Amino acid sequence: QKEVEQNSGPLSVPEGAIASLNCTYSDRVSQSFFWYRQYSGKSPELIMSIYSNGDKEDGRFTAQLNKASQYVSLLIRDSQPSDSATYLCAVNRPGGGNKLTFGTGTQLKVEL
Amino acid sequence: DTAVSQTPKYLVTQMGNDKSIKCEQNLGHDTMYWYKQDSKKFLKIMFSYNNKELIINETVPNRFSPKSPDKAHLNLHINSLELGDSAVYFCASSQDWTTGKTQYFGPGTRLLVL
């Protein structure tokens, strides 16, 4: 079982729709959760971080965390073509030296 | 001003050669990291240094040797390059190594071993 699992996609959504990206993790003591966006040929860029159960909203982005189900998701409202990228889920655990464990990423395509 | 910078951006070399990648951050952070992203886009940590001290040393061949001359710089030297070393290498930094601190990534160095 992979430590962090994501559906590789591609996930295609029409412009203006809600994109829903999902991530599950295996280590129950994972403490911090991150969503990074990576455009082709570019470096990962932090979109959202979430540390406690529930929802966290920032503009068009909402991160949702359910530690009991070991599940974290990212919702992108009013999706734009500029949101087309690979979204990487990352987790870290206490005492791990802030080491990030990444999933393989979900490719999102927002179509006109 | 670039927060985390890496040189070179591209590196094409022959098998068996030795090469170095340099990383610098001007964020005043204490902790720096090296990650490798393979051809399937999987990003995996290799090393981490906090204020010049090695914190994380993942299962990486000992042909890879990091060096941190000061807390703003973290270099990666690779001996006897192999075809499988072809990847994108990202440097990152964070304020410190407390769990949950945001990591900021450099632009990456694209290494191709022929």
C-alpha cells in the first residue's frame, strides 16, 4: 500500500465547474497535510495546508480533512483553464523532521 | 528576487561522470531539502539539513552526497552517474524542521544522463 494515494487522472472538468481532488494516506499519526500545484516543467507551489479535521477555505480553494477516514481532499470552485496542472497531496508526521511524503499527483484539465 | 534558486537548470552528462547541483535560499530559513522527481512525476525526499546539520538521510545510494556550507546553501554532489539518476532534482527550504512548516521549492534541475 502506498503511503499517500491519489488518482492519477486526468480529471477533466468544464470551465466554471467544481473540481474535486482526493487523497488517502496510510500513516494514522500523520499530522499536517498539504496540496501543491505543479504546472508542467515547473516546481511545486503550495496551494493549501490543513492541520485539523474539517474544512479550510481560501478563495476558490477548499481543503477538507477527515483524520478518522485518513482522507484529505481539495475542492476548486469556478474552475479556470489556468487551474489545469498536476495537484500533489503531501503529508508529514510528527518527529519526521518535517519530511513530506507525496502522492503521485492528479492531473487536472479544465476545458473551455 | 528568487527565494530558492538552483544551478544549473539543465544538466546533460555521460554515465560515469561526477556532477554537482547548487541550491541557495534568501528566505532566512534554517532548513533545506533535496527531493527527486522521477519520470512518473513521483516526488521523493532525499536529504534534509537544518543549520548545516544532516536531519534526514533517506535510502539513497552513497554516490549522492549533500553538503551544506552554511544554512543558506545546500549542494548535491553525485558520483559515477547512472542512467537511473536522470530526473528533476528540487531543492526546498522551510523556516525550521518543525512538523508542518511550509516548504518552498526551487525551480528544479533537470538532469539527463546519457
